[in-house]
Amino acid sequence: MSKTLQDSASNFDLINLDLRPEITLDDFRSASFRPILEAITKLRDGKLHELFIVGDRGFGKTHLANAIYNEYTRHTGKMVINLNLSEIIEQDPHAESLVGLELFDLIIIDDLQLVRHKQEWQEGLFHLINRIREHRKQILYFATMPARELQISLLDLQTRLSLAPMLTLPDNNDVEDRRILINTILKKKNWRLPAEIFEYLVIEGPHNAGGIISVLEFIKPLFTKLSRVQIPKKTINEAKEIILRETFMLEIADNVVTTEY
């Protein structure tokens, strides 16, 4: 190996935490995810036609939706559409995006909770579900709460959503789950943390992927271009302080959002 390559290998890579490329179900390999992965396998194999997955903000619903999209298309060769309502619902007040979706073999609807104050979207989704059942296609819902807690005014829609088998995303309270999650995030960008900071982030940092990524963005400047074997204690302590501060701020923000809901 040349000296240039050796020098490059001894430095931390710049963090780039865009998680969309190469998303797979391997990113969810912890024991807590086993029931969800088993259900996804049944969905992929055509043994399950509807599934409702619940998870709090920042716990990886959209990441999982993208992984399922990749898994399903790769293994079945069938047509899938992944519809994230947070990206389209305000621009499409009449729910025209739902027209004709029964042509797809699997329809993934992310951020389903956003339809609860949108009457036309509720009606459009109700008719879409009827068409999907008529054509024996499949549908997968992601939401921040169970169907019966969504306060949907169209009761027939609430009933149909409630009939889908429901599973809840892990809350990552298990320490080993968090280790796997942080390792997955770092591995995707070929970036390493000092062991002391890694463990501190596991124990003291956020429990969800969104929060972890946010904290990593704050500590990134401290470790960029630093040698792995020459990290000042001052830098380690500063990183710990940032982890505590930003985790606390995220908890406050989450409490505000929960209160608003």
C-alpha cells in the first residue's frame, strides 16, 4: 500500500448520512425486528395481502418502507409503488395520486396519519382499498399510531384499516438494538467512531435513527480528518457534551410534537 493510501486509511472519512441508497432489510437485523421481518416475508411471498406497521417519528418507518420496496421488487419482479404522503398530500388535495394504483402489485403508503384531516384523501383511500381487494393486490400502511387512534372521520375507512394485521416498530430501548442501529448507520458510509464515543452514544444518545443521525451531524466536525490514534481527550469530552446536549434538545422537541398531537 502506498503512503498516500496509508495516510487516507488512517483518517476518518467524512460523514455522509444520506441513507436512501442501497437500503436493504439487512439494516433491520436485530432480534426485536424479527416479527416484522417475518411478516414482510409473508407479504413478499403473497401469503399476506395487508399489513399495518406503527412507529413513532424518527424510528425508521420511511427507511423500512424503502427497504421493503427494494426487497419486493428484487425477489418478485412485480410492480411496487411507494407513496409517502408527507411529500404529496398538500400538493394533491383531491387525492388524484390514488387513482389507478390498483394496477400495482404492492402499494406502500407511508405517513398514513396525515389523511385524518383530509376528507377527500380518506374517501380516495377507501375506494382504493376496495379496488385493491377486488383485484387481489397487496397494500402496506405505515403510521405513527394504530388505525383506531387516527381520528379518521370516515368510519368505513377506519374499519377497513383496522382489519389489517398490525405490528409495532421496536422502540430501541434495548442496548443491543441501539448498537446494531448505530453500526448500520455508520457502516453505510464507511465511517468509524472512537470506541469510547460509540459506546457513549449507545448509552446516552437518542434511541431512534433520526435522532442518532442528527447527533452524528453535530459531532462530525470534531472527528473529520483526525487520526484514529491521535484523538485529544478534549475532543472526546466535547463530543460527549454535544451528545448529551443534542439528545436533551431532541427529547424536548419530541415532547412538544407529542403534546401537539
